[in-house]
Amino acid sequence: MSSSFHPTPRTLMGPGPSDVSPRVLEALGRPTIGHLDPEFIGLMDEIKSLLQYALQTKNALTLPVSAPGSAGMEACFVNLLEPGDSVIVCQNGVFGGRMKENVERCGATAIMVEDDWGKPVSIDKVTAAFTAHPEVKVLAFVHAETSTGVASDAKALCELAAANGALSLVDAVTSVGGINVDLDGWGADAVYSGTQKCLSCVPGISPVSFSDRAVEVINNRQHKVQSWFLDMQLVMGYWGANTKRAYHHTAPVNAMYALHESLVMLKNEGLENAWARHRQHHQALVAGLEAMGLTMLVEKPYRLPQLNLVGLPEGADDGAVRSALLAQYNLEIGAGLGALAGKAWRIGLMGYAANQNNVLLCLSALDNVLSAQGATINRGVAVDAALASYA
Ligand code: PLP
């Protein structure tokens, strides 16, 4: 006989998904209604306006794509690009590589600007790339690189794109809700995010937003968008303003209740307060990790508070530590990726998970597991250091 699935509750302090708040989970379980029910249409309008708040934009074309962050990424590229276009793609971690794939699958050319993993995108290198390639249509970069815990200067990059007559395309999957994302202040043209990071909603939805300049490019395309599902002109028939909402796809109705609830929570907390909360718990976590003798691998000016890259101490076995944290403490932290695999952990403090209990749990659990493994750490001091940071 088959039986129901009941996952063990975990504390999610990896690179995402992050802990979903009970309020959001409760919203998910409310009665499903039709995706064209007048009440649902009203909810869609509220979601759009709450997203405008979260992204700090007046962009009319701001909506949640009914699929995860990767679909938001693809939506931005396929709608803006046509065969033969050129794009500067900045890569300083995993996700720039995915952008390159998207560009090439659109029949466009990716001009790569590469920086070391763990460093932000170099403004000087991008400036040089624009000088060498004045034909560039789009500058694409990741604001908050989840693979390394690095923030790049989104404002400077968007302004550089505009100064060179190009559109800016920003990955804000990990940044929204955790640090300042200011679409209109930056003059960003196409932005996508995800629900499973600092919005602390269930995975599987990708907020996107396009500036009027980007919409004009979309409206004047020579070729059909290669993806039917992600074609914004078609999606607008369902999500757009001043239109008789018509069926395009069946929205994930209950997931939209959850997104709405998480955005209401963000709005009630206030953006600035949410960023300050992430910073506060990040500082306490770092104080504890450093007291333990561990090293933060990203330099302070561009460290993400919501994703902390920390080096393994001498004598620690990466896989064994993460397995013990999961088995003994129901605590998930993330592994290092690429060149950082086996050498670093990624500790997330995203959205609802950015709280004092999680910081103290993580520090005491690491202290115990690393001590049991005989790793070289200062025992028994991390929690006090974090508490001192809170005081
Ligand atoms: N971009 C960044 C920076 C991410 O961290 C992620 C997911 O971790 C994605 C894109 C892709 O999002 P998803 O996994 O929801 O498709």
C-alpha cells in the first residue's frame, strides 16, 4: 500500500530553498479557486503591485512567471534577444554560465566578461567590453551570486549599460528581500527573481519586471519569441492591465496565495527593516564563525548577508560534516561549488530563516560536529561571540 509523504522538518540554511514561514504554508492550503475567478483576478492585481513594491519599480510589466527562477532568466533573454544580437555576459560564478547558454540558444552572441569566483563583476572590464563591442544590445549580470555569496554593483552596471545604449538584464534571484534591489533607481531594464530565497515562499515562481524601454524592444521584435510559454506578449493577455483576462496557462493558484502572503509579510515588515534584519543576523553569524577560527572567504565590502561563504577548518570532512548536521540537527547548509567544492560552505540566512535561533543553532551544531571530527577550531566560544554581537 502507498502512503503519504511526510518530510522531516529541517532548518534550511543553505543556498535555497529557505525556510518557508508557517503563515505562507497556511496560505498555500487555502481552497483552490479558478484561475479566472474574479477573486483570483483581484489577487493577481495585488501580487503585481506588491511585486512593484518589493522591486522598487513602477514598471507596468511586473508579474510572477509560473515557473522557477530559471524560467524568469529564460523569459528575460528570449523576449529581448533576436538572432544576431550581441550580449555582454558577466560571469563570476555559476549563474553567469547559465546566462551564456540562454544567449546562445537565442542565436545571439555572448561576449564574456569573466571575474574570479568570489569577486564582484569588474566595472572596468565591462567598460572595456563596451568599448570593444559598441554593437552590444544587452548587458547581463547576476546581482547576488548564490554560488559564492558576492554582491556586484548593480546600479553602476545598469548605468553603464544605459550610457552605452544597451539594455540591462539583472539576475536578482537571491537579492530581492535580502539587500536593496531598486529597479527604478538603477534604471534596470529586465529583472528576474525567485520565490525560494529571501522571499521565503515555496519554490517554483519567478517574479519578472521589464522597463518601458524593454517593452518597446519586445513590441518591435522582428521574430516571434522562440518560447510560446514565456512570450511576454502572450502572457500579458492573462496577467496584463486593461485587458480582458484570457486563458494563457493555468496559474499555480495556491502557490500564488503563498507568494501573496510572503509579499504581504515583506511589505508589513518594510524593505529597509528586512535588509537590516539580514545584516544583523549575518553579523552575529560571522562573529561566531570567526570566533571559532573559521575564515570568511568574501571580502567585506561585497559580502552578501544572506549567503555566507566560509572556509572549512583543518581536519574537517565536507560531506561528513554536512551529513552530520542534517542527521543530528536537521540542519541544511550548502556545499561549495566549482573550485570551492570541498573547501567552503555556503550558509544561507534568507528571508524567514534570517533569525537568531537559526544563527545560534548553526553555530552550536557546527561547534559540536567539527569538534567530534577533531577539526581545528576554538571550541565553545562561537555562541557567546554571536550573542555579544546581538547585544
Ligand atoms: N539565479 C540565481 C542567482 C540562483 O541562485 C538561482 C537558483 O539558485 C537561479 C538563478 C535559478 O533559480 P531556480 O533554481 O529557481 O530555477
